[in-house]
Amino acid sequence: MKCNTTRSLLSMLAITSGFAMAEPDLIVSDITSAATFGLVDGKMAYSFGTTVCNIGDSELAWIDNTNEHPIVSQTIYKLANGQLEQLGIGFVRHTTIPLPSNACGLGCTPAGFDALGAGCSDTSSSAVHGAQPSMGPRTEVNAFTGDYPYPFTSIGQTGDLIYKRLRVNLADISDPSALYFVETQIVSSSETTDQARANNVSYRQVVFSPGPATASVVGPTYTEQPAIFAWRDHGNGIGMPDASVMITQANIPGSGERFVIGSKAMSIGIDQWRYDYAAHNQNLVHGISSILVPLGNTQAASGHTFHDVEYHDDVDELIDNTNWSLNATGGQAMWHLDEDFDTNPLGNAIRWGTMYSFSFISTNEPVQKSMELGIFGPGAADSMRVGIIAPQSGPCIADMNGDPANNFFDISIFLQLYQTDNLNADFTGDGVLNFFDISAFLTAFQAGCP
């Protein structure tokens, strides 16, 4: 039997010896079908069929009844009125024996019943992905390394129609003007490169019939990218991109752990802009525990919103679903957990395979700035910064005290913010305060106020 330890030692040997190893690389090549299970307490449950392909150049371990088989996660998103929200979440499905085929046309090299060969595909029906006995908690899975305990908690257990399954509120999928998407992610401990771990998420449009809310998938599958990309690529309708949406992919420093940030500014009236943000944790071992958006030194915002997902059943239900707190003072809007990892490791952080959404209203026009993210977990960096769309500092870009006029007081305030590493001094929007920010501020200062 193959084991994670053996593979790790082989990888280390290859690196230290200077030889390149053949690597497996698993992707979701198609989301094929949908299963609808029914309604319980206002919530519907669904699952979706998949074809996955090993596009790598070596076989991928796929051993039933061990901790060396891939797991599959599925989630649903809603895009409406310029905002993207994740609606539902469920347990992961533990796969069994692969049935190799050549669906990706790569030339399948069969590898027996305990592996998926290079170039080979495996197809699972929507009903199989919704089979409750083979569904296990998300919180037991390390989505970056692919590790999980076996047997997993609640193995073999069944319940009512929505138990363990991907569930959404019926009211949330009853908007005929909205677009809906299903996202599928496959995770395997056989993948050892950052590239292989980053391309295992795909999405497809899903529609719900009026009344019974039966699900069906339509259009193509958008491969190797999470559903947050639908916000930009289909923001004005399927195949009609919304250029005002900014998508930023980033990794934890020193690691290939991937997250994606989306941001958008939409005019909603004279001198009124709604700013929307989405933070998607693709496979971080650590979670995201806060987001901070600079508004401008003296600026404020209104109409703040927060949207998360609801964990449910067994071990996953232990996750604290308390909404994040809001601190909207000092020219910044900050949503955050009230407890850190050491105090409550089950806090409502943005965990792998989930996306939280945020918004506020500002009177200032959009520019490119940076968002600061707090990281949740032991041994993690305290924070990271990524590019976003955010309000400019005031009616005049260099007006730091809101008079509005450019004068010595603005220079003094800018220097104070710069020295304290405040993002309101980040005039280049790259998240790093340096000489270029000073130069950009002086250019804006010299341009004056309109």
C-alpha cells in the first residue's frame, strides 16, 4: 500500500538530488449533472456529477477505505444586482474506486484499481456525490495537503434529505433575475506541487425550476478557476464580463496556499457608490479572520453588510456561525472575528472552500488601493495585503483632512499615516508603503482640488 510518508520522502529526494519527478495533477474537467433531494425546514439539498482528469504525467493514488483517495467539495453561489454571495455548503464526498476513461482526450494510461493513471478520467454521478454514507466533515480536511483522518467522522451515517448535503435556503434560489453557479473542488494528497493544488476548482451555471426548485446545469464548465471569477466574467450576464470587478489571486507568503479577493464599485446615485468585496479561501490551511478597507483618513461609510455561510451537522456544526463584528472608525472599515485562534479555534473564519461577502456605501469615487487580511491559525503571518477597488481619500485625492483643499495640513497627516504604515497612505495601491507612495501623493497634491 502506498503512503503519504513514502511520497514525501521521494519528493524530498528528488528536490535534493536535482532531478525532476513526474507529478499527478487532478482537475475537475466537467460538472455533468444535478440531483435534487428535497426540502426540509425551508432548505433544499443538491449534489452534482463530475468528470475529473489526471492531467499530470504520473499516476495519482486513489485507494478506497484509506486516507489516500480524493475528496470532493461542492458549493453554490448567487450573482445578483452586482453582488456575489455563497449560498450553501455541505460535507465533502469521499471517493471510492476510480473507473478510468479518456474523457479529457489525453490518452489514458490505466493504473489499476488503486490509482488514476496519467491522462485518465473518472466520472461520478450526481447521486453518488450526494450519497450520505460516504460524506465526511469539511473541518477534518486539510485542503492544501489533502490529508484527513480515516475513517472519517460520521462515516456510514445517514439522515433526512438535507443531512450532510450541500444545502441552500429555498428563498435564496427563487430569484428569477439572478444567476447561480455550482463550484466543485477536488483535493488529493498525491498532489505535491503548488500548481497542481491551485487548479483543482471549476464551476458551471446552475438553474432552478420555479416551484419545486429542481436543479439542472447549463452551458459550459469553466475549468481550473473558482466561482468567484463568475462575478467578473459573467457580471453582466453569461459571457458578458463586468470590467468594474477586480479579481486578485494571491498565496500565503512562503506557501502555495491560495486565496482570491474580488472587489467592485457600483454607482447607485449622485455621489453614491456601493463597494462590494468577496474573500474566497481556496485551500488555505489557515483561515481569514478579518478584512480592512481604507476609506480615506477622515472619511466614513454607511450601509455596511456581511454575508457568510452556515456550517451544519456533526463535527462541522461545531464551527461558530457568529457574524463578524464591524469597526468603522479612523477612516477604515474593518470586519473581524472577536476571538483569535488560540481563544477559539472553532471561530467563524473564512475556511477552505468558502467565500464571505462584504459591502458598504461611500460618497467617494473608486480608485485602486489595498485591503489588509487577518490570518487565522497557529504559526501564520498576522496579516497580508492585496489589491482591491476602494474609495479615494476624499473629493480631492490628496485631501487628507477633508477641508477640501490641499495644504500643509494634508502633508503633515500623510506623513503621520505613512510612518504608522496606515493603508490610507498607500497611494500606489500595492500594499507596500515606500518612496513611490510619497511621489504619488505629491503628484496628487500638486494637481490640487477641482
